Amino acid sequence: MRDGIATAIGALSATALAYEVLLTRLFAMIQWHHLAYMVISLALLGYGASGTFLALIGNWLGRHFAGFFVSNALAFAASTVAGFWLAGRIPFNPLELGWDPGQFPKLLATYLLLAIPFFCVANCLGAAFLHRCDQIHRLYAFDLIGAGVGACGVILLLFLLHPAQVLLFLGTTGFLASLLAAFATSWRAPGVLSIAAVGIGTLLVLPEPGAILSWSQYKDLIQMSRVAGAERVVERSGPLGFITVLRNRQVPFRHAPGLSLTARSLPPEQLGLFVDGNLAGAITRFDGRLESLAYLDALPSALPYHLRRADQVLVLGADGGAEVLQALFHHASHVDAIELDPNLVRLLRRDFREFSGSLFDRPEVRVHVGDARGFVVRSRERYDLIQLSLVDASGSAGLGTLNESYLYTTEAFEQYLRHLVPDGLLAVTRWVQLPPRDGLKVFATAIAALRRMGMASPGERLALIRGWNTSTLVVKNGVFSDPEIAALRDFCQERAFDTAWFPGVSAAEANRYNFLSPDPWYEGAAALAGSGAGEFLARYKFNLRPATDDRPFFFHFFKWRMLPEFWSLPAGSGLSQLEWGYLIAVATLVQALLAGVVLIVLPLHLGRRLMQTFPGLPPSGAAASPSAPGGGVRTTGDGPSRPSDFQALAPAGEKVGSREGDPSSLPANGSRTRWKTFAYFTAIGLAFLFIEIAFIQKLVLFLHHPLYAVAVALSAFLVWAGLGSNYSRRLDSRHSGLPFAAIACLALAELLVFPHFVAVAVSWSEPIRIFCALGWIAPLAFFMGMPFPLGLARTAAETPELLPWVWGINGCASVVSAVLASLLAVEVGFSGVVLAGAGLYGLAAFLRPGLLGSNRISLRRPQPPNS
């Protein structure tokens, strides 16, 4: 039976974490990623609510463990699909939160529906920890290992199935896990098999899986699908995005970002390309005749081709192939195109091969599937031109503020420049926003990169132009010559583009066509290129400080001091200037903290008063006390009677917890013990995810692929932590401080050594780098798996009434940690987050339960008192 319970926990944990990852993917599709971040984070507070619930029913739970465990497993399986389906039917619009109070009840209903599965699975895990507390190390190990398998498994499933199909699959595995739980607990209540069978059968015979999804009406795809004549011709799903191709013969689709108002030609027939419902570009019909592509010469991104001949071109982000076509139109003899999502490449090579003129199979074009930054780091080629056009771009401000992007950091620009031939060009195209953000931040990043390379006068190597809705920055691996500046002036004059900066530019020639008064583009570029850059960055309304590899948040423009000004603008006009992604993360943190008070601190206070009011009440969470009827032996619904698990943790003849189970006689320092216990489990709950999240981001640079980084890091951290948890039962109180010292030393050592290791291993093959990443994480994660079960076992031995409470602390701290780590990374970088995590583990070392009481209770798994 012991192995059965542990196996059931592993299966439930795998399904639960896979469901959590899948929800992030699903909500990014049907809403926006920042809403997914908020909703799912708060839904995970179901883990915290579970702790409070278990504390309230602790005595009843001891008599009905089997039925409780299996019932919650069944409820978890059923609510995974049903909860998501119902949440999608709530008419909630996140864009109206700023002015419509009626959206908040709808948001609350969404929280509650999505929290149900996490509440149910947390009940299963928490109940097992309480009921089998002499096996805490083993059960927690199965919990973590199962979660690691689920994290990796769901990513593999997303390669094979539609996200909605994966949801149905997880619902099915949830029902199978509940059956496993029923067999493990020997619970044979009527209807269990029938309920599971009906649930599985229902999921298997559901109609089109896509019908489960309820897309936001404000998504680009939904808006353009409503245009007369629109039809979806292809849909492809994968872990990196849900791709949709839209055709409209009645109202032709046209996509040419920044097209000059003086352009004499229009794009040929195009198909709309959408990723997760957001416009990502277009697939353009190409019949081999270059003259049909003349419109591409009327874009701001065409500037570098008029400054010098570009034979060797590198396109970072191929998408639908517009930049590749632009290079071919300007007679490039060789084009390397990098695309992260293999589904996009397959679309052009298979489904739209004839429509695109076999673009990706032309002899002068070579397509590489992978991360653009990783390709540049590994490549030994040198290029005349490197194009970075609207990659990770969004036409709406603030939606990507917490999105990490290693394409726009100072270190990335430095690497691009080192891969240019002498006098080669780097061109970066961004959307125009007013007041300007992206364009000026790219300009500041290029200056920082040039100065890192030892260039004393970076302004002589930069040129910045803008059209009516896109801007292009050109960085030269050399100083701009007079003929090149003359060509730039002619290019902009013919196409009615404004010059914001080039060597020798004056205010009079910088703001002619798309007139602004005053002109923030010229003023900002002049300040950034001159000696007043620091003062300008400090007083500008948005954050334009260059992103770095340690703080890769290029899209974070928010400044707190500007919030009152934007909020006070009339008719809500300032709301469009706010960075909603960042503010939603802050709101999520505040909500999580408030919920934590309700779910943790308040129950602690009420529980204390309750025990004082009813002195005969047994400890909450304890199944029985040695003096309870039955002489310390309890009977459960899952098998024969056996000694109390809490008493089994103590050496023979030694009592545990309160005096004979009487909570009215708590020791004088009981309140102090509880608050230190609270601080201990809060510290390790925060610290674990601090370090995990930071190392996931650092592995993105090492593995050169965000998907591999997430899969490898999540699985490695959880599986190795699970193995560490299982090993921790061998430690006694004399060595309980070892894991904390090891974590601090390993985290700091890896933080210092990692950049040098990356520099050495950058050219190694992908499988070797993945193997090295697993080995790199292993020792740190192994020790990180020990503090929680060690603290849980000690708490079970000394104050068992706190077990459900600390289980709730763990759940709430994990939610707070995930949000807080992201916000801290924006402010102090990922290295700062690792240091904070190491410091929290140091704090936990001084607060660990082994130091809270006078008893030195062994943490080895003891024999029952009558053995």
C-alpha cells in the first residue's frame, strides 16, 4: 500500500504540473500571456486554501483518509477540463479592468473555477503527508519527481497534439490517477469505477477539441476573421505557438509595416500569418519575378541596402519570409534566415511551397531552425548586413514588459557587430510608439554595445530614421562616410521618411514629414549620443536604459514616478501609455499576499483562539493522540489499525507535540514557535523558485533555445530535488544544517563560474550541452529538495497540529515567489534573484524547526514504539 500511495501521488503531481504548464499555453492563445500569468498564479493559491481546509477537517480526515483522497483525485480529474471550459465562457475582458468595475466579479469567478483542480490535488498531497507523515521524505520525493516528469511530458505532448487535445489527455490521465489512488488505498466505494469510466469515456468522445477554446474577441485573428470573405486555410500547433493562416479573396490582406505613403507599388497577394491569435506577418505570393517585390524598397527597413551592397545577409527571425524577399529584391547572393518555430518553416516548404515560390528552398537561401542568438554565437560567418526586423514585436504597448528577450540586450548587439565584415551594417526595425520607446531604447542599446567594444564616438556609427509607424536603426561597423550620408538623405526624401539621427544631422532636417512638436526622436537621439545621456535617461518618462543578459527585459519601459501623471490624464487617455504587463504582475503579487494573509496568518490566529476556547479539542491535523480512545491506535478506512504516525516519528518512549494531545497546555513559547515555523517555510518556499526561475533564464543562453531551457531546467530541478528529498531521511538533527550550507555555496559558485563555462561550451553540440546542463543543475537541486521534508518531518514530530498550516504556507509562498522573482529580476537582474534565494536559505538555516525546540528528535525513520 505504501508504494501505491506514493505512485498515486507521483501520477497526480505529474498531471497537475502538466496542467499548470498547459494553462499558460492555452491562456496565451485565447487571451494574452500577461493575463495567463495573473490568472494561473492566483489559481495556484488553491494549494494555500487546501492547507487551511485540511487544518479544519484534520480529525475527520484521520478516519476517512481513503475516501477523501480518492474523491479529491476524481474531482481534480473532472475539474481540469470542466473548470477551464466554464472559465472560458465567462464574458471577462481584461482590457476593461481599468474602467469597468463589473469585470472584477468575472475575474474572481475565473480565479475560483481555475483554482478548483489545484485545490483538489493539493488536498490529495496534503492529506497523504498528514496521514503518512512517517514517509514524508518518500512521498515528497514522488511528488517532485512526478512533477518533473509532467513538466517535460506536457512539452513533448504539445509537439504532437493540439493544446485542447492535450487538455483532454490530462483529464483522462487524472481519472486514471484516481483509479490508481482507489486501488492504492483499497477504497471500494460504489461508483468510483463507474465515475472514472464515464469521465474517461466522455473525454474520448468529445467533438472537435478546438470547441473547448473560447478566444478573446479582441485578438487580431478574431477581428480579421470577421471581415467578409475571411477563411482559415491552415492551423498548426506546437509548444512555441498556435499558427493560423488566413486568406481573404474578397477583401485582400495587405501587410507592409511602415510602407511609405509615396510608394508606387503595392504588395502582391498575401496570406495573414497569426501566432497565438496575434498578427505575426504575412506569406507573400512570389512567382520568381523580382519586380513584383518593389514595395519592399519603400519600407524603412530597406535603408541599409541603399548605403552599401549587401551580398551576405543574415535575417534574424524569418517568419513569413518578408525580410528574405527584401534581401533577394536587393540582389543578395546569399541569405541565412533563422526561425525558431519549425512549424513556420514547414508551412512555407510544404503547405505554401508553390504560393511562396519555394522561397526557403532557393539556392541562395539557407534556412536554419533554432534560436537566433544561439546561431550568431556559434557562427563563424561574417555578414555585410544583419537584419533584425520586428522580432518579438507588438503593436500594443506594455503587453511584453515582463517577457525576456535576449535578442535586444547590450551583449547581443555586441555579438551582432562582431559578426559583421568591415563597414558591415546591423539594421533593427521597431514599431513607432508615441512618446517613443522601442526606437530610442534600441538606439541607447547600440551606443552601450559600441562603448563596450571600445568605440569612443558611437554616434558617428549610427543612423536612425522613422516612418509613420516603423523606425529603423542602422549601426555600422565603421564610421559613416559622406556618400553614405548623402544616400541616406536621398532615401528618406524620396519616401517621406524622417531622419532622427545621423552624423552631422541638424534639428531643421530631422522633423519634416511626420511632424511632431517638439520632436522627441531627434532630441532623444542627440541626448543619448552626447554627454547628457545620463540626465536624459533619468528625466525621460519611460525607462530607456539598455537591457542586459542579466536583465533582458527590453520591453520594460515603466517608471513608477510616472503612474500618477498617466492616471490623471483626462478621459483615461493615459491608460494606453501604461505598461499593463508589469502592473498586472504587481497586482498579482498584491492579491497573492492578501490571499496569503487570509489563508495562512488569519487561520493561525483563529486556530489559536479556537484551541483556547475549546481546550479539549485535539490538535488540528493530528489523527489521534496517545491518550485518545484506542490507546494511540487508530482505525482508518484503508486497512487495519496501526500506531499513530506522529508518535512513530519519535524515539521509543518519548511523547511528541502538546501534553497528551491537549492543546490548552501549549508551551509558553508556542506562539513564537509558530511564527518561526511560518518564517522558515515561507523562506524556503520563496527561495526554491527564486533560484529555479533564475537558472531557467540563464540556461536559455546556454542551450540557445527557450523550450529546451524550460524542459531541461524544470525536469532537472524537480527530479533531482525529489531524489534529494528521499535521501534527506538519512540525515539526523546534527547534520540538518548541511543542505543549507551546500545550497548557498553551490548557488554562489555556479553564479560566478557559469559565464565562463558558457564561453567555453558555446561551440559544443546540442546533446552535450543538454547533458552538461543536467549535470550542472544536479548537485544544487539535490540539496534544494531537502529543507522542506526535513522541516515537515520535524514539525510532525514536535507540533503536528501545524502540518496542514505549513502545507498551506508552501503553496502560497510558491505563488508569491514566482511573481516576486519576475519583478525582482526586472529591478536587480537574475543574479540578484539568485543571491536573494541563497540569502533566504541562509535565513531558513537559522529558523529550521530543529533549532526551535529543546528536544533533539532524530529525523531518521524510526521503528514504532512497540517494535
